[in-house]
Amino acid sequence: MCDQNHFEDDRREFEARGLVSRKQFGAVLGAAILPAVANALTVREQDVTITTPDGACDAYFVHPASGTAPAVLIWPDIFGLRPSFRQMGKRLAESGYAVLVVNPFYRTRKAPTAAEGTNTPFPEIMPLARSLNETTHMTDAKAFIAWLDGQKAVARDKRVGTQGYCMGGPIAFRTAAAMPERVGAVASFHGGGLVTDQPNSPHLQVAKTKALFLVAIAANDDARSPKDKTVLKETFEQARLGAEIEVYSGAHGWCPPDSKVYNEADAEKAWSRLLALYRKALA
């Protein structure tokens, strides 16, 4: 899970090392523009409301304007559904996917859930993350995938992909465990808490899945928990599941373009590996 002190320490460290710039640190919410998609498809986008066992979730749905496409469910980081994640979702749709980006904190408030975007003080948003648990992760996953399967733009003969950032990494793992017959690909980018000592640790639920995995680990997360990558590798081997596990040079939070530690080079590398995963698993 994100930690305020670590986040600020990482920002200062990576700036001092020249791995990210002050311009990147000070990026205004939604200001950074992602690279254009080659041969981008025309897409349709809309705000939607999805009924779940616990209420109504506000979300963003974007998909190619014609035909059907494999579905992808995106779990944002602790700063929630915001312009940068809409941008990321739209970019993925332009690459040929029907993408749903959800507000994981809908039980508490509608998006935007972080008043100052990535500049929101952590004490203001940590209670939102702590309001979720294994049960909410799985009930939400089932509701969201059921909603996707009811959309004309979604290819029902293709498996679903799911990707999570920060706290969304563990939720993506649990999504695959909740819907093993439907989810074919899982990606976690700087996921927090993938390996814990609890009996319901996300990594232990890998055995319940039938998906291919991409696990992109932040350099500073690896420094704090160097054994996690080995545990993950052994877990996937025991489950006989394909997994690409790699430690990136970026700090925790390097992928979203509005992050204070956004690292474009690593973010683009992660994006290319995500597309490769989906081409293989959702074809």
C-alpha cells in the first residue's frame, strides 16, 4: 500500500539522482500527455453507473467505435478515478480494447475522490483505501465484469484482462481469483501488498486463477521487500502459470502521467509489455 513518508522520500531521492525532473514532480493533474497510439482506433467514451451489491459505482467506459473488443478492467491507484486514468483507459481503447476504469471508493464518495489529485495529503485518502478488503475486491470484480459482459462493444468470445496500480495490483490479482474462467490476463504496476504474511495474501490466490500475469515492481519497493519477487516467481511456478516479473528503475507510482515520480521511459516500457500480454492472452 502507498505510504506518505516513503512517497515523499522517494520523490526527493529520484529527483536528486536525476531519474525524474522537477517538471514531472510538479505535473498538474491531467497535464501530462501520453504518447499517441500508432494507427489509433476511433473510440466512444462515456461516464457510466454500475450497480453492485453495495451500491452504485461511477466509472468511465471507452471502446472502439465499431465492432467488438476484448474487455479490460482497470483498478486505479489510491488517488482514484481521475483525468490521468481516463487518458490511460482511452489510450488502451485506441489500441483495440473495451476499457472500464472504475472508482473503487464509490461506497464513500463519487470521483474525484482525491481533492487535489496526486497532491492530496495521504491522511485524507488512506481511510478510503482501508475501507476496502478482500470481500469488496471480489464482489466488485464480479459486478464489473458482469456489466462489461452485458455491453455490445465487448467480445464475449475473448477473455477479460485486468490491470491495477498501487493498491489496484492486489485487487487485480483477486479479480482473476474471483472470475477464473473469465479473466485471462492480469497486470500489476507498482502494486502494493502483493505478498503479505496473511492467509488471504493476494499472491496466495494465484493458484485459483487461469491467467497470464505481468508484475512490474518499483525499484524502491523491491529495495524494501527484496524477497517478494522471489516469492512471486515461486508461487507462479508452483501454480504452473506464466508470469513476467521484473523490477523497473522507476519509483513507486511511476506509471500514471500525473504522478510526482512519473518516469516516461519506464512507463512506456511497462505499456509495451502490457500490450504484449493482452495480445497473447486475450486473442
